[in-house]
Amino acid sequence: MPITEFALLRLKEKEPSPTTRSNLRDVIKEQSAWSKHPVNFVRQIEDPSLVYLLGGWASVAEHFGDWITSEPNQRLLAQLKGSIGIEWLFHLDIDPSLNSIPLNAPVLGISRYFVEASKKDEFDSIFKAGAPHLGEYTAPYSYAGGWRIDKEGEDEEFVLFSGWNKVEDHFGFADSDAFNEFGKIKGAIKGAEINHVHLEKWE
């Protein structure tokens, strides 16, 4: 099954220069042509210096073994070296060909849930039971989630993408009756990190 690349980048410029924007558009064009999957950048609302890359690959091996060392990628990295740094990069078991991440939403919530390995099945069960309540609240936008493939240590990580009209709607869900069932995941996690982003075209 194809997988989703999830990377966090940090802008070294307060606002990307025209050259940086052009280089980022080149990343979208060249990586998507190589991988045959769309590439999107989303910019964090809480800290606009942070930008996430979402892409797709047939496998981790195709990404790391073929693309990372390729001439086009090395050239793009060299062009962006002075303007962008890579904070981290890993992969999720979300099939990018399904277009399930709601990038059409005005605001995309990114929730990273950190789970002990022994509680992965418990988390899955709670999430499956509570997800329909989340879907009712995010409508007309959707949600998509997946487990981190290339882990660090023994713990698991589940990343949830949810679509919202505005950040306040996401916080409103946490205060709603619909959250009662979904909120049971708190008992199955070690911690969570929640941020919000919007799609960037770099025009």
C-alpha cells in the first residue's frame, strides 16, 4: 500500500522570498512527477515559521532509496539550504491515492497522539468507536488518521488530520457532547500535540 510522507520544515525567513517560493513550487512539481503522488505544503497557524510537507510514495524504500539520493532532490535541497531547515521526517500508513486528508478545509487540524506499544490495540478500538462522532462535527469536511511507520523507540504514534472552518471549531468539539466518546482516547495515550495549518500554494 502507498504511504504518506510527513515532514516538518522551518522557514529561516520571516516570509519566503520570491526565490524561495519558486523553489518550493519546484519541489511540488518535481517530487510529484517522480512519486506520481501529489505534494502539498501546509503552514502552521500557531507558528507560521513551521511548514509541513505532505507527499506520497509507493514505499519507504522508494522515498529513501530512490528519491532522497536523486539528482533532482539533491539540487532542490541545495537551492533551499539557506532558506529552509528540516526538523523531522517520517511516514504514515495513510494511502495518499485515496485523497483522504481534508486539504480542502480552511483549517486542517494535526493531532499527534503518543501511545505505548501495549495500548495500540486499545487506542484503535476507542478511535474507531469515537471517530463517527468526530466526523459529524467536522462535516462537511472529513478526517484521516494513520500510524507512524518508521518509529523512534518502542512507543507508537498516531497522527490525525481533521478539517475545520476555523481553529475555534476544533476547540469547540473538545467541549461538546460529541467529544464524550472520542475523548476516551485520553486514557490510551501518553501525550498529544495539536496544531493547526492551512494550505500554501507559494504563489
